[in-house]
Amino acid sequence: MNVNYGMKPDIKAWFENITQKVNLTEAVFFADFSHKSLADEIKRIRLYSNKIIDTRNPNGVKKDFTDFIILDNIYQKAMMSEGLDVFILFSGDGHFSSATSFLKNICGKEVGIYGVRGSFSRQLQETASWCVTLPTEEEVQGNDYQLIFGELRNTKSMLNANTLIDTVTGKNKTVKKQSLTEILNKLQKEGTVIPRTIGNNKDVLFVDWEKAKKEGYIKEI
């Protein structure tokens, strides 16, 4: 999510989506939390589950055992737990294709997979009962809105549409200029972002922050 789209996982949205599909009984998070970027996520994770398994190698070896630990837990859960009809995996890694096939074809389980666009194994998608590609178009667009308003709020420079787009894409390599252009055109058309002439600077962008909040583009002013 971070490398491909410059976004953090939206755990809240994922849980809301899952609970519309199934009666969720357990959620387990696996990661090597010795990485600082992941250690900082534990507080967010605990809002949704206390079942957090740290997969770091206790011997200090760099080899990542996360996949093996996840697979071991999947097989144990499948063989020892009764009444579980659905398994849902958040990973696009093709290494989980065999486990997915085992759950579906041998154990008779429904298997859903959530994977990140551009890093989602085709074989894994074809093996699953159903799959969801992340981030959704709505999530990508929502992130673009946040980047635009964040830059307009924090900048000390006078930005027009072109300089704003260049600044945002310069800081976020995964963002598409076309998407930002379409959003800016929409915001200007509805009067949330207003271009004005300030001295010799034409089409300087200003934001009607109250309107932006009312329209749901930002959460607070």
C-alpha cells in the first residue's frame, strides 16, 4: 500500500467491508514488528484485535519467517477448529495459493483474498473463492483529495493549479497528474477551491475551508 500508492492500510474500512460479507469471529495480525514502521502500527491494530503475532526471528537472523508462521496457523485453524466456514487472507503473495486451494478444495471452506493492486498474484486470485483488490478507486480518490487539501493548507507559497499538481506529484510519486487535475477542476467548479489574482500572480488557489468540511473532503479545520 505504501510503496505502490503512498497510502496506509485503512483497517477500519476493511473491517466494515468484511463484516458485510461474513460473521467475523476472529482477526489475527502477523508481522515482524522489529521494523519501526510496523511497530508504530500496533496501536492502530489493537483497536480491532488483540491477537497480534510478532514473527521476528528470535535469533536475530534477517530471514523473514512471517509466511511460514501464517501458513502454520492457517493449517492448524483449519484442522482443529469446528464451525469455521470462511477464511479471509490479506495478502497478494502467490505462496499462499496452495494453502488457499487446500482450504477450498479439501476442507470445503470459502476463501476470500484481499490483495494490493500491482502486487496481487494472478494464481492466488484464481484459486480463491472471491477476491478484493486494494486500494479501491474510492480510497485512491480519497487519498488524492487529502493530498490536495493538505498541500493547500500547509504551503507558505502561492500555488496555482499547475504548481500545486507538480508539488503534490513531486512529493508522492504514485499519484497521477490526471486524477489531480480532474479533482481540482471539480473543486473549482463547485466553489470549494477558488482561483484569484494576487498582484502579479494569477489564478492563486484559495480554499473555502467551511465548504470543504461540509462536503466531507476534510474532517476538521
